[in-house]
Amino acid sequence: MIEFGRGRQNIMKDALVIRINLVVIALFFIVHVTFLLLSSSSIYYENASSLLSCSERECHHKVDNGVKIMMKSVLEETKGNIPRLKGSMSKIEVPSFLNGTMGKGMMKFAMVNMDEYDLSEWDKLGKTIPIHFNHISDNIKWDDLFPTWIDEEEESDVPTCPKIPMLNIQIYEKMDMVVAKLPCKYPEEGWRREVFRLQVHLIVANLAVRRGKRDGNRKTTKMLFWSKCRPMLEIFRCDDLVRQEGNWWLFEPDMARLRQKVSLPIGTCNLALPFWGQQGMLPNYDHIVSSFIFSRQNHFSLLSAVCKFDENLITVTVYDLAKIQGTTNKPKREAYVTVLHSSDSYVCGAITLAKSLLQTGTKRDLVLLLDNSISAPKRDALSDAGWKLHVIERIRNPRAKKGTYNEYNYSKFRLWQLIEYDKIVFIDADIIVLRNLDLLFHFPQMSAISNSGYLFNSGIMVIEPSNCTFKFLMDHRDDIVSNNGGDQGYLNEVFVWWHRVLKKVNAMTYFPANRTNNTTIQDKQFGADPPKIFAIHYLGWKPWLCYRDYDCNWDTKGRHVFASDVAHERWWRVHDTVEEGLQRFCGLTKQRKDYLDSTRSEARKLGFPDEHWKINITDPRQHHLVA
């Protein structure tokens, strides 16, 4: 007994020593990582597009104990001018609006993608500094930067992006203007999604942000592009365009906006903000190591890290969003917005959406754009629900056939005319919000979830209103072809460089045709209390167009992929919190009831194995039809 007691004491002492060692090692990593992070004043780590200084061949991944460590080698850049063989080079003339307006001989020009041209005319204005960089590999395509799927919650792997060769910006001196020749393959198909074109844009933006001169606290570096194609609207906004002369485009950008842009991932191969401040519950020391060893390319922002030992569980706060939330927790010139046009069939959805937003505690304005198809009583109901109403004139899609569903869906362009707001979050009226979405106001235009391929879903998206952006959208309706015939496809051809947010922000009721075990997982997320997702986006038939008893998408074979009784019940749960006087706007018409009864009868005849057609209908609306 005595020996056993002594052995037990020794085991306890050994366990205590191990425990103390674990704490010390964990704290060492926390201090080490925090020190690294203090070197950056940005909320994010600087993006790969601003820091990466290696070519595709020279960047390697090393895997050690399951931890992916990014290894980078720095390309040595040659500082200053290098001799040019001018005899065989084409001369680039200085645009007329620069002559006589610049400090003659005093200016410093960063010349990007200009190695093949004679710049002697520019030497008269000042010093030209050639910017050298490796062109991105032809093997990297747009799809590599904008994949359909990534492991957003890092359950099995940490998402990484392909390497876009950049430059060692620190070796360059301060500059007055960045001048660049932009690639332009117009009218080739897919010319907007040329990776080399994006690379040049990002190099110019990073030079301006990090090597631009300051006037007091304000950077005043200008950007001048030479191209027959307009510079990317997503990076260089039309509001910042000062002059255009032929193929010359002069910009004076808002540096705060531009700085945020270049701090984001180079594509949707990574989230704009990983994890959204979730806590990781890590059961052992190995996971602590893997959580704290990471590369700058992944944009992890560990503003604070706290290890708490409780029995055998280690709780690590991997992200502290206090700094970001501090910029979004106070209402500014920002609003949530939805649009109703051409029909009043979504009035019920908009009323329920407003209720769901208010239940999250947001203090932002709720704004609804609507046309004359919405009757006065229904406008009053929408106003009572919490919406500020703006009457609009519809915008026709010139490529849509008369009477089709997408004939007037370009009316959504009116969102950009809400210039009384600096930023808005658009939300479709067939969505309910379960968790506060105010964090979205931190992100720039265009931020959204992935839809398919390199495309985003426009059901929830961050927009920065601008009259000139609205004009651009209107002016190009005839020459920009929507990839799906609607507004979403059109916007995807305008904003090709966009930023990925969590799919949980806009969780769609879409299930693969074979309805695997993933269906159960999605349904659990739709029904979880407290909510695990931020919003549910209802595809197919909408809940208010079905009987309350079940999702009527089950009654049509081609719509089974949209059917979820759990999501259906969740919508009705929010509906039931709506003021009773407003619930009557969610009634069934006789025409709709007849359709529901007809599809139920057809499902019965076909013997659909889900057997929803057997469910007894108790929805009281069937006895109180509306006009």
C-alpha cells in the first residue's frame, strides 16, 4: 500500500510537471506569435499580394508533423534605373494633362510593365524608376484563384492560394506617381479574368499604398494607367478617376480603401477573414502548435491569444475581433437593403426579413427599394415592418424576353444610387437572418459567398453606392453579357475580383440530387438553437407560398434539391413573431391553394417515396384565402 501510494504520488508529480511544461511552451508560442503580429498595424496580416516576393518555382511548402509551413525566398531587386536600348523600343508619349502640371524634373515615377518601351520623354519630368517583377506562370488560371470550394472552417486543411510573384517593395524609394501599362486582351473571351492583368493591378496598388509619398497624414500618390481597357473597377473605383485622355487613365484613390483591398486575399482561395473569431477547442499540445504556426499568406490575425487549461481540454481564443467589431458596432452611413419590383409576391418575405434583422439587434437602417407594382396597403405594411421605402423606376434587362422572370431584374442596379450611404448590405427578400451580420460592413465591395465556379452569389452582398458605378452598370448593359441571363450573372462579369465570406452568411437550401448524409448535417445547421449559421436563403418555392405543414418543394420532382422541412419550419418560426396585423400579408390566394393541391395530388399519383403527400394539412390559411 505504501509503495502504491508513493508510485501514485510520483505519477501525479510527473503529470504536474508535464502540465506546467505544456503551459510554458504554449505561452512561449503565444508571445512569439504576438511579437510577430505587432510588426503589422493592419487588422490583417498583409496579403500575399503585398508581401510575397518569390516566383512560382521558388516558393515551397514544407510539411512537418502535419503543420504546413510556408517557405519563401526573396527575389533580389535591382534598385534604380537600368540602361535601355532605346533604338529598338517604341516611345511612350507623356499625356498632355501632365505637361506643365508637375514639378519639372522633381517627380519620381514608378514605371510598371514598361521594360519594352522608350521612356525618354518621361525623363524630362523627373526620375523614372523601373519596377521589375516575374510574370505569373501561364499554368495559373483564374479558377485557381477563385475555386468553387475551400475548407472554410479548416476542418481538414488550411486553405492556401497560388503564388502571384510580386516584388520586394521595401527596396524602392518613395514615389510621386505609379505609371503602368495594363494588359488588355479585349475582345477575347474571358479577357477580364486574365491573371497577369490582376497581377499588374495588385503591384500598382501595393506600390501606391506602401511606397507612396505623404502630404501630412494623407498619401497623395497618383496612379496612371495606359490601356485600351478600363482599369479594374473593383480596385480602382470610378469615383477616383480624375482624368482620361485616349488610353490614359489617371486615378487619385482613397488610400484607406485601397489599403484594405491589398490586405485581403488575392482571390477566393481564402476567406476575407478566416473563422470569424471562433474559438478553437484543442485537446492537445500538438494542435496548439498547428494553430500558431502559420504563414502571412493565410492572413491570420491573432490579435490576442489566451490559453486556458481545464482538465484535459485546452481552450484557445484563436481570433479576437474586437478591433474589427469596434469599427462596425456603431451605426454609420450604412444600411441593410432589399428590392421588390414587378410583383407583390415577395412582400411577405420582406416583412419577415425585416423582423429577422431587427431581432439580431442591428441599429442600421432598413431600406427597401420598390416600384409601383406594390399597392398602397402593402407599402404601409412594409413601412410598419421597419423598412424605409424608396420608390424606384424599374430597369429593363435588354437581353431578356418580354414577360420572363428576369425582364426587369436589372432594377437591382438602383442599389448603387443610394449615395446617402457609404456602404450597404443587400439581402434578398427570400432570406431570414438568424445572427447579427453587422460585421459585413467591415468588408469592401464586392464581398459575398461563392456560388459556383469563380462566381459569387448575389443574395447577400456588400455594396458601396456610387453614381458613377451606377452609370457604368447602365452604360454597359448592351456589351456585357450576363452569364445566367440575370443581374447576378451581369454583376459577376463586372466585379470579377471579389472577396469570399463564410457560406454560413448566406446558407442556401440546396441539396445534391442524391441527398446524402450532408443533408442531415445541413438540416442540423438550419435548425440549431442558438443558431450556427447567419442566414438561410430559400431556393425553389418560398415558405410563404407553401402550406405551413411542410416544404412544398417535395411535391415537385425537379425541386427536391431545394426541399428542407427543417429550414421551412425555421422560417415559420420567425414569421410567427411578426405582428399579427402584418401576418395577413402572408396569406394564400385561391390560385396558389389550387396549385398546391394539384401538385400534392400529382406527387401522390407518382408515389414519391418521401411521402410528404400523405401529411394532413392543418394550415389555417387554407380556410382564409386572400385576394
